[in-house]
Amino acid sequence: MKIENVNNLPSESRARLLTLEEQQDLRRDMAESSAWARAELKRRREEKAKQNAEHGTNNGTTTEPSPKQP
């Protein structure tokens, strides 16, 4: 469906610019979500490393970066 003129759309279907307050709220929410995700991934990596250490397995993977090859 091609729309020739956005003015023909109902007002609830049109995009609108966010207010400054909405932009700030969105940025804050995104920053909080990003911080939570980083912390959750770190927790999961540590838990997996702990389980692997307890069972003596690592399937050839490490939680540390590989050394650079010359």
C-alpha cells in the first residue's frame, strides 16, 4: 500500500516528534536498560565460569580475550 499524502492518514497513525521531556525520559530509560543488560551479561558470564570451574569443563572457551597473535 503506497501512501501519496500523509495528511490522508488518521492522526493516530502519523509519526510525531518527541517533546524534550519525552526525549530525556527515553534516553534515561535506554541508559538504565543498557546498564541492566551489561550487569546481567556479566552475571551470566561469571555464573557460567563458576559452573565450568566446578565441573572442570570449558569446551575450549574462556571468559578472557584471546592473546593477540603476532
